[in-house]
Amino acid sequence: MRVHVRPGNFDLDVRAAETLIEAAWRAGYYWPTICQGQGSCLQCFVVIDTGAANLVPAEDWENVLLTDIAEFVEGDVRLACQLRVTGDVVVTRPGVTPLV
């Protein structure tokens, strides 16, 4: 499965059962986070641009946390550290960069 990340304009191949942030780390990208994928800091959020039907649904606790973000961000948001995909998706997340 492929996730296209904007505005960086790159694709990540996401393996089955792998989260988006895990795929980014495996591919050598920095992804803004404080809790390192524990789902508590909310810093890794993404806006879903297309492909929402290809997302594994968020757990109830993630939906509760996402209400805090939704006040400040337009569009459907998810946490990259929890986001699993079943098909191609396009997301927006500024600040994702190659580690070099």
C-alpha cells in the first residue's frame, strides 16, 4: 500500500499491520512527534486528503484525542502513529523530512 505525503511530495510503502509513522521511520524520514509513537502527544497528526475508505478505523480513544486537533485543523485528521492503511492514501503533514 502506498501513502503519498504532501507537501514533501514523496511516497511511503506501508506494510500490512505497520503504522504510517513506522513506515516513515523505516524509510528514513523524520516525522514530528514527542511521544515516539505512543499516541499521547498528538504531534504526528495528518490530514487525510484522499483515500479515507482505505483506512483502518480509529479506535475510540484515538477519536477522543482527535477532537482536540479538529478544533484547529480543517479536514479529517488521524494520528500517524495509529494510522494503518488497506490501500492507497494521500495525506498532508508539513515537517516530514528525510533524515539524510
